[in-house]
Amino acid sequence: MACCWNRPIRLPDTLAKRGSALNWLTYDLMGLIGLIILGLVIILVVRLLVIFIPAAVVSFIVWYLTGSTWWTGAAFLVVAALSILRKL
């Protein structure tokens, strides 16, 4: 009985065809670029949420004290604008 380590390595049919290794490289490169873009989007969304936490807290306090959604929205916009301007 022959050992399984003595068998030759057989490539899948897609890799055995000429030029198909380039396709695998292309898919890997597209996947890498996609993951980088996804990571950047996640980082930007998290940073944006951190910036808007004070605005959300202030708007909740304004809503709790006044009950007015108009004043709540105005407070959120003012505090969010000040937070963004502070980061610049």
C-alpha cells in the first residue's frame, strides 16, 4: 500500500488552465481592496458616532426638559456643528 504523501499534487481544474492564476490574483487583489475600503468606512462611521455622542446627549436633555422636537433638533444641530468645527 502506497503512502498518501507519495502522490503527486493535483491542481484544481481552474488553476490547471493557462492564465487562470492571473484570475485568482485579480480576485485576491479585488478582495484586498474591498476589505481596505470596508475598514476605512467602519473607522469613519465610528469616529462620526463618537463625535455625535455629545450632541445626542444634549438633545435628549433638551427633549426631556421641553418636550419639543423642534428645540431638540436645533440643539442637536448646534452641538453637532460645534463638535465638527472643534475637530477641524
